[in-house]
Amino acid sequence: MDKKEDIVIVLAQEQTLLSRERTMHSYMQTGLAFSSAGLLIMKFLAGLFYFLVGAFFIILGVLLILEAGKRYLRFRKAIARLRRREAELGYDIGVIR
């Protein structure tokens, strides 16, 4: 491939990775919202049913936060691979000066 095709592919991969990062942030926000809703339900509503619903929301929130963390680790590894590839090709797209 020529240099122009290489740079287009690298930029497309970077855009894909950035969209993954946005998805990871959405998982984190949703997890925090579920956890907060569960805590509010448990705090202000009495009864076993509401306690169980609140616990379910908290568990769901924790699972979403853990998934976001797993996606974050995969994202960081993928970005590191992309930066190495850019360096091999001689580009400095992601370099902060």
C-alpha cells in the first residue's frame, strides 16, 4: 500500500477506537445511574420488595461498571498497539507535543 492508504487506515482505526471509548463511558454512566437509583429506593422506600428491587439495581450497576472497566483495559491495549503501528509507519498522529 502507498503512504496515503496507510494513513487513511490508521485514522479509521483510531476513529473506531474512539467510538469504543464513548461506549465504555456510556456503560459507566448507566452503571452509576442504576447504583444511585438502587440506593435511593433502598433509602426512601420501606419494605422487602423495595429492598430487593434496590439491591437488584445496585448489582446491575456494579456489573455495568465492571464491564466498563473491562472495556477500558481492552481500549488501552488497542490504543497502545495502534500507537506502535503508527510509529512503525513513521507517523506521529497520536503524539502530544
